[in-house]
Amino acid sequence: MSHAPAERAERLAELVAERGLDQLLVGDLVRPGDSGPGAIADSRWLTGFTGTSALAIVGAESRVLLTDFRYTDRAEREVGEPFERVTASARLLPELAARLRGRVGFDAATTSVANLKRLEQAIEEGGSDAELVAVEGLVSSLRRRKDETEQEAIAQAARLADEVYELVLDQGLIGRTEREIARTAAARIRELGAEPSFPTIVAAGENGALPHAEPGEREIRDGDLVVWDMGALLDGYCSDCTRTFAAGEPSEDVREIYQLVQRAQAAGLEAVGPGVDGRDADEVARSIIRDAGYEENFGHGLGHGVGLEIHEPPRMGPRSEDTLIEGDVVSVEPGVYLPGRFGVRIEDLVVITADGHRNLSSLPKELRVVG
Amino acid sequence: MSHAPAERAERLAELVAERGLDQLLVGDLVRPGDSGPGAIADSRWLTGFTGTSALAIVGAESRVLLTDFRYTDRAEREVGEPFERVTASARLLPELAARLRGRVGFDAATTSVANLKRLEQAIEEGGSDAELVAVEGLVSSLRRRKDETEQEAIAQAARLADEVYELVLDQGLIGRTEREIARTAAARIRELGAEPSFPTIVAAGENGALPHAEPGEREIRDGDLVVWDMGALLDGYCSDCTRTFAAGEPSEDVREIYQLVQRAQAAGLEAVGPGVDGRDADEVARSIIRDAGYEENFGHGLGHGVGLEIHEPPRMGPRSEDTLIEGDVVSVEPGVYLPGRFGVRIEDLVVITADGHRNLSSLPKELRVVG
């Protein structure tokens, strides 16, 4: 990936010029403490720097990465041409302000009101003519198009998670608690050299009807459906997958709902491809669930982008305004949730390709009965 | 802790009134994705809600917590009187705007420029007379004074981490890599029912001179000093501790630097208490290091607050403007870092009490030689 920072900075500089800006600030330099996930992902994508507090300046003639003293060494190891590395001293803001020229974009979604105000003051005190301009999502729009290296990192994280499902399932579900399954899965992910990309969800029976239940002391019993949502984080990139398993033989109505979600998920997969609106892909899956009479029981969107962040653009849902492009990596994850009874969600992760999609999830989707 | 939300909301409402505000927004309701750590800690402290996206409204007559559909059930379990729970629908902003009255404070440090703009628009469109006012750190100023339950949670996290140091040290240091030690420690923390409160630092030899080195494949060799910075997260509360161990017999100059830092740390501990300025406590420890000729090698502050966040107010350092109060929980952690050679840091966590401090770290501070 050693060529990536130069290319990415070049593409970003072009976008900056197109927007009528002279420079763009990328990331968020927070001290003490860490930036939010969006700012961290932006600066990492651009420069390769993996620290949690960094700010880059990109423009026609600017390629600068500011970090703080904690990260001097890491920046030296990770960040090279075309970026100039600067370790910000205690006088961070004056140093930053002195480097700004003309119309300078900042990301309104990742910049706090307080940091903006401090930067404005520093610019004024420094006597610079720089003018700060709010923009949103310039870097994250470029981050959508994953290159081959990024696609492979995500695919590898997905394969690792698939392996962990199998390892844990081999020991059975019935008689174990949700929390035991979730902890064992996280431990296996770590043994294989990754981290969980988000807190694993294992939700049995009626808990499966809560889309983001926390694994608890609920014991998995014969006859339960178990919603299990899990991903791995490898080399900075996330995977995301959900399967719903039957602990012991399921009843007929459980099978029916499962097959409904399975049909909706297959239709959603079939629908995604370059040029497809997120709203339309969502509607393809949603209409199947609606026609079966369960529209009210599918309370979230069809899917979301996955990459350096576990949730990133684009979104697919009834109010989505995004259109899929080649290189997007998105989840396809319809669900039906019956309060007090059970839930079913089936989720694959796919890369949008020139002629459709490539599925990164290898686990079967037929209802699997586990003892 | 069932009484805490009512008391805390009451104290906050008084502070809100003192600042000439009618209401205060606490937290940050982000969809999709999670809020920053400061916003999450604020809403958790106030309401007991542990989800990662929530916004509370507090004023003389307002006690409202807004969450999104993912968290309806969790909010029901965790949040009770005096808070009214509202699950925000897709029309979050109009619903929020309709509840705002008069001068409404928002935290400039945890609110993004984009979210502020959206909220301003919603207020205008809703025809409300609410006026948004930037404030900073109202809730985090109250969070400083830890009550007994909070102090005990932090003390318990600290004891757990102390136990993990011993468990891992029992297996020796020499011949193992930094990463092995860090991973084993994290696994032990999890086995004991907690999570690491931040990524464990294990830095051997020359890596110890980098205050925030990432544990890598560097093998610990006979004669290395090993800086090991670790904490546990238990019931939402963090601990933080650093010890520097000798892997095999250290040389005389290593012992000298160690004893220097040990003296500075003891003096720093001696200095902290209610009414003491963070700058003065820092200077007590720093002057000892300065007098020995190593001022340039102590590049960070003496300590920071620890609680729901691993870094929170107050700060103790050369530019600190904070004064310690009873109930503050702070780290006391001077260090000396000799580039290319080694580093020493010794860190305890203490509660500021009416007449001084109570140390939550039980590990000895004499230089310990481990095989």
C-alpha cells in the first residue's frame, strides 16, 4: 500500500479544488483523548497513520500530517511521502493556523463546535487570511471506493469471522448462555490475530427480537432461534456478518419466518450492483417482507457500508439518497423481529463489482439446526 | 445507585440555572454510529444509560432521555425516575426541537458543527423560540466528584488490574515479546470479567522511551527495563496504572533513573490533595526531575482524571488551570524517557480525600527484577 497515500492525496486534492477550496483539514487532533471514529478513519485512509489523534492538511501544494508527541515515532514508521510529518507542540493551534491559506474546508461532521471556535481564534490571532468553510464527507466519499488491497483486507476479516462461527458452533449452543457464546467468539477472534469489529451480539429466543440486544445470562434452550451478529477487525478493516441458528428443532412458524427473511435477503443480494439506488435495493427486500404481512417487523435499513468503520457510507434504506458504486463494500441484512417471541436476521457482506457484486460471506444460509 | 440519577439531575439543573440557561442538552444522538467517548460518559453518568447514542434534556422541569429504536429495551431496563424515556423516530430532530424552551445549552466539546446546524434548522422550522448557547464541560465538571459507589468501582477495577500484573509476571518476562505480554494481560483481564480500559502498553528497552509505544514483536531481553501501562474497565469505570520492571539485573545508571522517577512520584503523591492546583502538584514532581538534569525527558503532565473515561478532567501539568477537589480520581505518573535507551514511568491512581489522598494502586514501587 506504499503508493496509496500519494494517489489518495492526489484524488482528494482534485476534489478539494473542484469544491472551490484551497485546502482541506482531515481528521481531528484531540488532546488529551482520542478523536471520533470517523476522523480516525479519514486520517488513516489518507496517510496510513494508525494513531487516534491526527490532523492532515491537503491542498494543491499541501501534504502535511500533524500528530502529537505521543505519536512521533509511529508517524515516522507509518507515514512517508508525500506527507510532511509535524509533531505538534503545546502551541498546536498557532502552528496549524500558520499553515493555512485561502478557503480551508473542515469536516462539519467530525469537528466539534469548540475546536472550530479555537481554530478560528488562532487564525485571527495569527493574522492569516485563511477562511474556514464547512464541508461534509469529502474523504468518506472517496473512502467508499475500496481498492484491491482494501477489499482483500475486508475479505480476510470476513473469512476469519466465518471460521470463528464454525469453531464456536462445534461446541454446541444449547445450555450455554448468550454471554458465554459471545465471549468465546471474541476470544477465538483474538486468538486468530484479529479483534472484534464491534461487540458481538448473541440474542436467543425473545431477545432476538431486539435488533441490538446485549448478550446476557439468558441460557440458550432447545427450540430457541439465536441471532448472532459478529465481525472481525484486521489491519484496520472491519467485517460484519449475521446468521440466525436454530438451537434444536424449530417450530413450523419459526421456519416460515426464517424462509421469508432468507428470500428477502437473496432478493436484496440480487438487487445490489453499481448504479443501483440504496432506496431501490432496500425496497426489493422490503416488499417481500411487506407482502408477507411483516412490514412493521423490519425496523431498520437493508444495509450499510463497511470499511475502516463498521458503519460508513453508503446506506441502503427507505430514506437513502445514496447510489451504489463499484468498490462499495456493503452489508445486506434484512430481518424480521417479533416482539416477545423471536427474531431472524441474515447478513452478508458484499463488494459492488462492475457487473454486480461479490459475496465475502461464505457461511451457508439454509436454517442450520445446532444441538 | 438507583437514587443517583435523581440527585445528579438535580445538581445539574441547579448548575444550568446558575449559568442562566433554561435547559441543557447532554450527550449526543448519532445515527448511524456511535457518539464520542465524552458524550457517552456524560449521558451515562446522568441517567445510567449504557448505550452509545443518547441525548438527555435537563432543566428546571425537564428530565428526558432520547434514544433510538436500537436501545428502547435497554433504556427501559436502565433508566427510571426521574427520566422520561423517548424513543426517537426517524423524525428525531423535529421531536427534539419541540421539547426545547428558552436558552438551551449544548456542549461545544461534544457537539459537531454539522449536528448543531441541523438542530438550529429544526428549531427554526418548528417555530420554537429556543436559543442554542454553547457551553463547555458542565456535566464533566460534576462528574469529577466521584461518589462512594464510583470510587469503589474504580478501586475494584484497580485491584483487578493489580492481580493481572501478578498473574502475568509469574510467568516471567525474558524471552517473551511485548505483544505476548500485552495480549496475555488483556486475556486475563477479560477472564476476570472486565475489559482493558485502553490498549495495554508494554514497551521494552529503547521502546520504553516512547510514552505511547504499541506493543510489538520486540523480544524482552535480559537487562531490559519494561514499561507496562495497563488498566481495567469494570461497570463502566476505568483504572489506570503503570509499573516499570527490570527484566534481569539492571545496570547502575538504569537504577539511578528509576530511583529518580520513584522519588518524583512519591513527591507528586505527597503533593496532591483538595485545594491543590494541578500546576503546583506537577511542579513538585517536575522540579525533582529538573534538578537531576532530566527536565527535557519528562514530556507529559503529572496526571489526569480517570472515571467513566480513561482521560477526563482534571489535568495536572505545567499549563493546568484545574484545582483538585475532594472526590477527584487522578493518576500520578511522572516519567523519564531517554531516546534510544530506555524509559521509566511509575503511575498510581488516587482518590482526593478531605485530608489528602487514598491510593488505589497496591503494587510495590521498589524496582522489581523479574526473570
